[in-house]
Amino acid sequence: MPMTKLAQKYEISSVALKKICNKLNVPTPPRGYWAKLQSGQRLKKTPLPKKKYGAPSSHEIFVNHAIAQRKIAALPTDEGLPDRLRALGAVKVPKTLRNPHQLAQNKMKYLSEARLDDYGVFRVRRKDCVDLRVSPQMLNRSLRIWDGILKCFESLNYEITTERTYYAEASVVIFDEVVEISLKEKVRRIPHVPTKKEIEHQKRYGWEPRQNWDYQPTGKLTLSIGGYFSEGFRKNWSDTKHRQLEALLGDFVRGVYRVARAKRDRTIKREEEELRWQEELQRRQEEAERQEQERKKRLELEDQAERSSKAKPLRAYLKELEAATAEKGWIEIDGKPVKEWMKWAHEHADRIDPLI
């Protein structure tokens, strides 16, 4: 495929694609290659060189931010959504945690043993619980939000799992695709004001690193969908001045569905590409086998012609030798009786003759 067309597939310029090929030491066709090929000329391809030690073997192309934003704007929000999701209103968030979801209840148990980190929030990565990173002030509200979300997904018959992600935290399974979800409190960074004790300590131990920043939870929560998606889907829902996160949970549930559907489509596309690649690989292998068989047949033919060219003069020589033996009365050749030696010689001629 010409580089100008291939570059369009990845939404980059042909110059950028050429630089990537140079970086990976991948040979590219010279100028005028495709025009000559279309005119019927037989051109030689430059073989792929061996990978040098330490050289990169791949290059990841990240989607352009402006292109991603255009894709977001072009996405129909409700196209292809099931009726139950399109009709989904506000997700019910309980006022108190009287009968919480098991994963939220497990998180409460783990948090009772946890300590605040340097950012002033709880952070516990344990099996069989939700991904939660909030301050003590936001803990009760966060668990109530989690309780409402988890029960909403289960009411829609979507599986909640903790077994299919790296950290074994709560994820939603739709179309057999795992979508990781998390809830975090935004933390802001503020300049650290050193105390009198810290100033004196710094004077005495000036080589020790000083603390430049303090971290302060803001009280604003953000629901996030994990993973990288070049399709430009929305991944974060946060508290704002005019609306709290609880009012956005329905749209968050729909967002999880859209991401799962996109992952499903990507999986199908990847499987189709893998199938095409396997078919192309099989075709190449069959072509290579056909060429190898053709090569062997040619070598066999040439070998037969060479053996035939050896057998003809050999028989002519034996005929002359028989006449000379009868004329001169020889009874032995190379220490063997003439009749026995002649039999051995004719057998050898027959052995190399492809026609016999």
C-alpha cells in the first residue's frame, strides 16, 4: 500500500510514517515505485533487515487530541443503546448504608484498618472490593454512590467482577468485555509553608530534601472508566458547581456500556484482522511450498538430463571395449573376468540412466 494511503489509516502524515519506518529500520519503496509497478514492471523488494540489538521493534501512535474531540462531538449519544439504558433515569443512591452491596461492604472492612496516605486520602488495593480513593469526609458519600452504581448494573443484568483485572477490583462485564471503574476524590497541590522547627532542621541538615508541597483533598468526586480508548469516549464524570456526581450516574452507566461495546467491536475487528493475517500467512506458506516443489522438480529434471548424458557415452565406450576385448583376446579387466566386469559396468550404466 502506498505510504500516503497507509498514513491516512492512522491519521498521520506520510512524512511521519516515513520517520517511524526509519526509526524501526523498515525499508520503504523509492520514489516512483508504485507507478512503475502499475505499468507492469517487475521490481525487486528490499528484504526486511535483521533487528539490531537494543533497537525498537514497535511504535505506538497516539490519537491526535483535536481529532479525538471531533470524534466525541460526532458520536450520537443514544444510538445503538438498549431501550432499558435509553430510558434509564437517575440512579438511586441510598441516604444510608443499611444493606450495602457486598463489594462496598468489603471496602468498609478494609478501610477500617487503613491509614491516610501523603495525599490525605485512603488508598487500599485489595481483592473483592471497589476502587476508592477518598478522604474520611467523603467516605460515607462515596460508598453510597458505589452502592447505587453496583446495584444498578446488577439490575440491568450486567456482571460485576473482581477476578478479571490486574488489581482484582470492581469491574463491569458487558459483551464479555471487562470495563474497569473507579471513584476518586480530587486532590489539589498547595505550596508547603515550613514550620519554625522545619526551618531550623533544614539549616542543620541542608543536604536533606525539603518538602515543597502539601496536598489537600477538595471534596469533589470523580467517577472514571479505566483503560485507553482512541475512539474518544468520555471517561470521567465529576462534581461541578451546579451538579453533584449523583445526578450524573445514569449517563455514567451508559458511558460504561458504550466503552464495552467499542471494546467488543475492537475485539471483533482484531479477530477478523488476525483471521485475514492467518489466511495470508497460510497462502504465503502454500506458495512457498509450491515454489519449493517446483525448485526440486527442476533440480530433478536437470539431474536426470545430466545422468542421461553420462550413460550414453558410457555405453558407447563399453561397446568399443567389448570389441577390443574380443579382438585382442583379453580374459580379465582390472583383475576380474571380462564377462563379470562387463556385467558390472552395464549395471552401473543402467543405474545412472533415468530412462531405465
